[in-house]
Amino acid sequence: MMLTGALRRHGDLRKKVPPGETRRHFWGWLNAIFNKVDHERIQAVGPDRAASEWLLRCGAHVRYHGHDKWQQDYSGLPSGPLGKYRIQAINATDSCIMYRGFDYLDGLERVEEITFCRCNYIRDECLQRLSQIPNLQKSLLRLWITSCGNVTDKGIIALSQLSNLEYLFLGDLPGIKHKESTTQILRKSMPALELQLDLK
């Protein structure tokens, strides 16, 4: 009877919450779980394997050095000696990666390209965090940021810390309000940068 009463009360509460809002809260909670950092796992399997698991769990893809194939299947990740598979490229299109998971990127030493496309949880804080990772400051050469509605000028300006970046594509970013001044800062900080824009 106690369980039945609790269910009835839960049902009454649900009637007061719009169905769409309930779904958003559920997916937000689930995505936060997917992005929780397991430092013991990083120690056990190495940064590249742990980061691969995080990225695929969140719907992103990875490609390793010396391989043409993109890894898309979590259960199909290759196994081997610690450090054998090093991430070269990350495609986070339509993924649910968020700030709390970015600790997984700290130990990656050979990432050359990253794509953020239609990433609902990518915000300025994510780009700031990305730009402060010493390994990525050295290795990252190409970056695409497209249709990430929560990115503003502040996050884009932070990318100026990626001193070795050779190519940057920015497209469909409605949060950028000062296109001229923001791009001028990037070009001044990184004279060799090839900057391609598709901003309205």
C-alpha cells in the first residue's frame, strides 16, 4: 500500500510537469552521467582509451593515428597495449559531450583535429577549457565549430591560446554578435591561421 501511494503521488506530480520538460530533464541527467569523469579508468587504460570510451558513449567518433577508419561503435573499440591507439581526430557532431567531461582531453598528446557540430552542450566554458589544455595547445591544427548555439564571442576569442592552430572554420553561430572584432583578435593573435567564416 505504501508503494501504491508513492506511485500515485508521483503520478500526480508528473501531471503538473509538461511532457517535453520531463524528457529534457531526463536526457540532461543521462548526458551528465555519460560525461562523468572516471579518473581510475584513465589510470587503468590510459588517456586515449578512456577518452575514446567517453566520446563514443556520448555519440562522438574518433580516428587513430595510422588508421583511416572512424571508430563509431563503443563495443568495437580496438584493444592492445597501453598507448597503442592514439587519438588523431575527434568528430563530435550531434554528440552530448559537455564541460564536465573535458578532463578526459587533458592526457591526449596527438589530437590534430576536432569538429564540434550541432553540439547542444558546447558552451564558452568548453572552448576556454579546451584552449587551456597544454597538450592541445601544441598538437591541435584544425578545428571546426558549426551550429553550436551556446557559443559566443567570448568562447571564440579564447581559441587564440591555441598557438599552433592552422585552420579554423566558424559557421552558423548565432551567439557571435561582434564578428569583426572577434575575428580581428584571432587574426592578430594567430597571423598564420587560415580562418574560414560562414556567419550571418
